[in-house]
Amino acid sequence: MNIKNFDLNLLLVFRTVFEEKNVTKASKKLGITQPAMSNALNRLRYLVKDELFIRGPRGMRPTQRAMDLSLPITNALNNLELALSSLNFTPETTKKLYRISITDDVAPLILPNLINFLEKKSPNSSLRIRSEQGNEALKLLDSNELDFAVGRFEIIPSRFGSIDLFTEKYVCIMRKDHPLANDEKLSIEQYLSAKHLRVAPSNAPAAPIDRSLSQLNLEREIFVRIDLLTLAPSILESADLILTLPSKTAQRMANNYGFMISELPIELGKRQTKLLWHKELTNHPTFEWIKKQIKPD
């Protein structure tokens, strides 16, 4: 296929239909009529000799050929938009979508200020927040599906830039009428005799406290395990459970719900929260501008 005979607008059509999985929504997003969108999609199908999208119960399902094309087309369009946006970046008028992955415990420490800043300084911009962490987040940065990742990254490949956002120690919290609530620091006997709440997805590695206890041939009783931190306050309010977590999040929850904070009986390594981005974005004015605003309250 000779690219000089190819209507590059069809790439925008492809990306939008791939994202929306719906021709009507895709046409509205591009600002064209539905017949024009259908016509463009048919032209694209003819050029690549594939159906690309097949109607199904959940919208337009991409074929394997469409799946193969999605990454190179998305990367090409994103790189072009990136290059053009740097020529005349004006925060007040830009319509940039910033895509950030962040954990649900750190999000309340960063997002309110970031959202407030964008509302005032770049009202036409928008945010897409995701929750992937670790290797999944690195893959999304590599494929240009994320602009930034915020989290705890122990090993950072050289192709990524990073800065430390903040450092925390680990503490534990409990409701104010918990039997141990008046102790500023728990003994190892108190900690092990209590029932614990753990917040972590099923595939998460052992928590730092559990790794340290294991080295001492000790084990705590995890009575309840949940995936999302947002569920923790209601559980802690209704049961005599202890939750071990980083200090900034613990302080926020204590302020909001009247929980008590106690020191742990053993010293754990500090938790460092980092901001990562692909080095190809370094010094780009659009991303340098927003990067300076991704910081804790």
C-alpha cells in the first residue's frame, strides 16, 4: 500500500471506533455524521481488506487484524499529536487528556489538588485515572497508553524517568474504642493477639509487615481481606480490627473517621511513592507543565 494514496484521516476513524466500540459515539467524538463515519469505515475496510469491526452484543468487536493495527496506529497518532502540541503549548487553551495510573490509597493525597489546579489553569484539559501498578503500569507507559504512573516501584528500568514524591513509615489504625486504641506503640504480643484487616488484591505479594514477621517465624491473624481501601473505614468502624498502612493515608483516615494511630512493634522499611514517565516525554512542555503539579497535599 502506497501511503501517498492513503487518506490519513481514516487512521483517526480507526482509533476512535476502536476506543468507542460504537459508530454513533465515534462519529460524535470526531464531529462528523454517522453516515460519513460509516462511509469512512467502509473505505478503510476496503483498503486493508478486512472487516476490522464486527457488530456484537457489546458493540463493535475488533477483529484480529484490527487488534494488530491498533498499537502502531495509536502510537503513530499519539506521537504526531505530541509533536504538534509542543509547538504552541498554552495551558489555558489546550485540550490535552492526561492519563495517570495511581493507587487508591495515594489518589486522595494527590488528585484533589491536581483536579483543582486543572480546573483553574487548564479548563479544557481532562484526566483519565487508572489503577494499574508494577509491571502492568510499565507496559502501559511503554505502549503510550499512560503518561504517568504513581506508586511504589522498587526497580525502575533506565528507559523511564522518575522522581520521589514522598516517603512514609508504616503505622496501624483502629477505631477509637478498640481495646488497644490508647497505646501509642503496640508490643509484639499485642499486635499478634489482635485481628487484622488487610487491603490488597488477591495476586499482591506479601505485605512488608508480613515479610518482617515471617523472618521472626511469626504470623499475624488476617481476619478480613479486601481489594479496595475505600471499604476499610466502614469495616474498621464496625469491628475490633487493626489495619497496617502507610502513615500519610493513616493520618488522612484518622482525621476523617476519628480512628486512632499506633506505632508498630517492629521497624519496617520506609515506603517511597514515585512518579514515573517514559523518557521520551522528558522536557516536553505539555508534560513538564503537568508533572510539576503531581505532588502530595
